[in-house]
Amino acid sequence: MLERHGSSIGQPLTRRDGPDKVTGAARYAADVHPEGLLHAVMAVSTIARGRVAHLDLAAAQAHPGVVAVMTPENAPRLARSPDEKEGPVSFRLDLLQNDGVRYASQPIAVVIAETLEAATEGALLLNPRYEAETPSVVLGAGERFTPQMVGAGLPAAMGSGDLEAGLAAAEARIEATYDTAAQYHNALEPHASVAEWDGDRLTLHTPTQGLYPAKARLAALFGLPPENIRIHSPYLGGGFGSKGFLSSPQILGVMAAKLVGRPVKLVTRREQMFGPVGHRASTRQTLRLGAKRDGVLTGYGHHTLTLTSTYDDFFEPASVLSRHLYACPAIATNHEASRADIPTPLFMRAPGEAPGSVALESALDELALELGIDPLELRLRNYAEVEPLSGRPFSSKALRECYAQGAERFGWASRPLEPRQMRDADGLLVGWGLGTATYPAGMFQGEARATIRADGTALVETAAQDMGQGPWTVLAQIAADGLGLPLDRLDLRIGDSDMPNGGLAGGSTATATTGTAVHNAAQGAVAALAALATNDPASPLYGAGNAGVTAAEGRLSRRDDPSRSETFSEILARAGRDSVEAKGQGAGEPASRKAYAMHAHGAVYAEVKVDPDLGQIRVTRLVGAFAAGRVVNPRLVRSQYYGGMIWGVSLALHEHATLDARSGRVMNNNLAEYHVPVNADIPSVEAILVEEHDPHVNPLGIKGVGEIGITGTAGAIANAVWHATGVRVREIPITLDRLLG
């Protein structure tokens, strides 16, 4: 391995893409306007079950500017049914292949027009009539069943030991049920597509977290070779799982362009986000915990009932984190589901861990109350030195340090054990709560290409994408480090499916996956350059061999005599080469994964203030301490932690969809009534980066940070609300009526 000096890894650099984003130079999908562009608007169902009996096509088509109306009657026929899945993790799509309605806000037609206004008005003129059936949208109303798998292919049931015996041996026991509400994806950028056909070749601008999976799905649906499809996605205005797979609206835009033979833009309206683009399903979780009087757990069970659609399978894996977190001789985790006339749930930031941690962390605090033990002390007494179910050692685990550093910064030692003991100067009740955070450290397959050019600069290419978390900067730092170049001499290109497969940006794997590929490609390019020099008698590096040189600041130097060196440009010029290049891969699963359990960990401390008369809750402080392996850019990692913790506030206190049981429709399908936190709701957030070195997780020692911030946060807030008021609310989000009722 070539030695590197002057690494930019670990430096808190500002975003390289920042100026483009704040000046508007960064082009998102909806910013693209090819010549001859038409605009498309979806008409969506207002019932949740039945069929479309009539559309007033004549009225819509008569509207000035309307070019076409796409319905099941004239929609392009597909080479493969949209109900046929691609690969082990994919979802059925609603692409106007029949007149059936499976959920409210399902696309039932697309109006294509010269202007957005004409398309919008044309969609209103369709005035659909239905043959409606009575829907069911309530959790548990349908027949329950046990799925085989939950989430991304995880077993629905896992455990160890004898739970009933463990609970019987306990000296203190609690059993409690916690409900979490459905949450709907509402990234800043809605799902959009700008599609243009040239014969049987497709160019598509659309936000996607996985360019190659998107290309594969389109190729199958339209019967095209993948090389006939080019997808551009350099910027996403947030993804969080909803853009991991192409949604129905994105593909409907492609179909609309094929129908009319002109470029078409389709952008999902905000209220249409509450439908075909994914959501987090509601859950009902029952926790049974038993412990000896000293707080040591003797057994715990975590059962989840969740809701899924009538036509597809995705099951929120809320019980899964209980398999990894606390030491216990008897653990049982399982899931049940019922079906409803709703859109299929989907991955949403920390799927399973986010709602599951609320229930588990609340239950632990309820057990701590029963035992009269400080909640932090209870967690430390059940600290898992090895993964509880598998018995595997952790590749690294600095959770103790997270607990300690967070507690010290927060001032946890002065927390009274009993509730309703603290008030501020205005008479508001003050409460402190704690939640443990954990998230698996995964990795997918990725590829990259690095080219060192004759002018001493380098080009690195990979079909990765930026969701706002900082890949434009982080991947450049990794590339510069691997190449031994200053950042300003590096050209990074991402977001184009004609580049090497950058992998899927999901499950907090993007930096580990793509970063490893970029690192390996960079090392390969420098090795190729070093081979030219060390085999050239005219080079001062002649005879040193690859292992005998170091790379820094665009120069190769002999390790045994740094004064003997030359620039990248000099090596290439003497060899008569314009460039050298190499490809690199990030292995999907390192061999060490079989031997080690790999997780990031953290501890979140929350302070809330509650009006004792009105029940109004304000989160006044959040302190999170997280250990996630090697940190490439501390500034951007903190930003990710902040975002996750803020979403934890949303999960705990704000965010929920209200469904009308009669119609199946989401009644608060807008950001005025579907509440998310604003600046006034988040006065103080602090993230502590706990040092952690992991030699096993991947070659760079990186663990993902995008999702761990939300885990633990909502539970910490729920526990703080109890500590302030003495009222344990087991329905999440915690709203005024639930606290006062």
C-alpha cells in the first residue's frame, strides 16, 4: 500500500457544493428544461378501494393547452408488469395498467399540457366517478398474520433463551404497549422527473438514491437494454429512503414522454406526497421486561404489530433493535402485521430503529421507576459486551464513552429520580430523559474510476448522488487522500448513471460504500503511476518499487530518500502518457462481518419544559454523544447528527398522519396540518463526536451517521416528558390531548 501524507480526512471542511446550492447553480431534476418541454400533472384517487368508473376526458382535452390525457386506455404498454418485482427488495408500482384503486391518492390519470397551469386545470376537469368499496385503514382491524421477513429481509422472529422462565425469575416486571403513528415522506424536494426519449433511448433527470437500481427497473419495465438509459441525479433535496427506489410518479413521467413524443416534466404536488412515494407505517409495540432487584435483566420480549398494504409486502422492523442493544439471557423479538387499504409503507430514516427505540427506551425507564434505579445506571448494568443474540464481539463499541461524555456535558448527575421535581423561573415543569442510540454499520457494492492527468490534476467518477449530507465534499476528501493531491486539483463527478456504479445511498452506507470504492480507485491510479516511474531508469524513483514510494502534494517520493522525487506531470510526460487510470470497488460485505457485530452507538439526553396547566411541551436542550468509527468530516457529521436529532423531536412530539376511517384519505396532507418542527421548536442541539477506531468494519473504518441520530432521541424526549409531568404517554407523538387526557 502506498503511503499518504497530508491527509484531508478528518478536516472540518465546508461543503464544496455549498456556493452552487445557495446561488442556484446546482440543478435539481425539476430545474431541467429541454427544448419542447411539456408539463404533466397527476390526477389521484379520492377513494381508497374500488375502481374508476368514469373520467371526463372530453372536458380535460378541450382545455386550451392540454396535449393529451394518459389513462389506462392509452398508457404505453409495459414489457413487464409493474406488479412484478425486481430483486429481493423492490415494490409494486401504480402505472395506469388498469382502473383499479388500491389506496387514496393513487395515480389514476396524467394530464400533459403546454404549461403547468393548463395541466393542473385539466386534471381538475377529469371529475372522476368511482365504484367505491368500504376501505379498512385502521391498525389491527384486518386479520393478523406473521410475515417471514421484515424490513430489508430480516427474520420476523428471533430470540434466545426462555423468555417466560426469565420473566418468572424476575423480581420486578413491567408490561406496556406503545403506539407510533404513520409518518409520510416530505423531503424538501418532491419526487420529480424530466424525461426525454430519442427513439428507444431514454434520458431521465430524476432524484434517486440508487442510479443503477433505477436504471435496471426502467430497463425491465420498458424492455430496453440498460445502456439505452441514462439517468442524471447529481443533487437530491432529501431522500431519507423514499427515493431509494423509483416511485410511480417518476415512472409515469417517463411514460407520458413516450406517449406524446416530447420531453415531459412531472413534479409531485405536496399533497400527493401522502400516497405513492412511501411512508413509515404505524406500529403497536408491546414490551415485557423483567429484572432482578439490582436491575440486571432476566428477560425481555419485544412484539410489534404493524400495518402494510393489501397488495404488497413491507413490514416495519420495529422489534429488531432489541436484538442488538442490551445484555439479557432471554430475549424474544417478533412481528405481526395486518393489511389495509393504504399505500405500501417504505423505508424511512432508521426504519425499525426509529419507532422501535421509542418503545424500548420508554419501557426501560418504566422498569427503572419500578426498581428505583437511575435510568442511566440501569442501562449500564445491562451493557452488552457482545451482541446479545449472536454472541459475536463488536467490531468496535464506544457506547460507555457516549453515555459518560453525554451525561457530563448535559449535567445528568444532578437529575432527581422522581418526576415533577424541577421547575424553571417561570413555573414550567422541567424533565430530563435519556435514550440509547444504535444503528447497524452496513455496506453495499460500489465502484469508482480515478484518472491522473498530464497536468497533475485528477478526475474521480462514480455514479453516487448527493442527498444533502455532503458527498461532494466527503468523497473528494477521500479521493484526495488516496491520490496524494490537494483538493483544489481534484475534479469529482457524480450523479450520472453512465459512470461506474456508486451503489445505493441507503441504510447509512453511502460513505462506506462509495468512499471505499473511491479510495481503492485512487490507490490504483497512484500505483499505476508509481509503476511507470519505478520501472523507468530515467526516474529518480527507479528501482524503488511501489511499496518504496510515498505520494503527497502531487509528487511521488522515495520512502528511503524523500529528496528523490518527481511530480505526477513529470512522470506522465516522460512516459508519453496523457493519463493513467484505475477502477476501484467497495466490497459489499467484508469477511470480518461474519466474525463481528458491526454497529454505531450513541446516547441522547433531552430536556423538556411543560406548561403544567396547558400541557404545552418544548424541547429546550438536546445533547447527543455518538461513536461511529472514523470521521471523514466532523462538520458534516455533526450536521447529520443534528438532522437526525431534530427528526427525533418530530417523531416524539409532532409528526403523524390522520386517516379518515370512512374514506381512507389522509386528512392532513399538507405541511400546515402535518406538523414538523420549525426553528422555534429546536432551541439548543449539541452533538459530541466520540472517538472510535474500527479496524474491521471496512478498509476506511467508517460507519454511517445518517440515521443513528433519530434513534434514541424520541425515546429520550418521551422519558423527559414523563420526568417533567409524572404522566407516561404511550402514544407517539405526544400531543396535548394525550398528555392532559
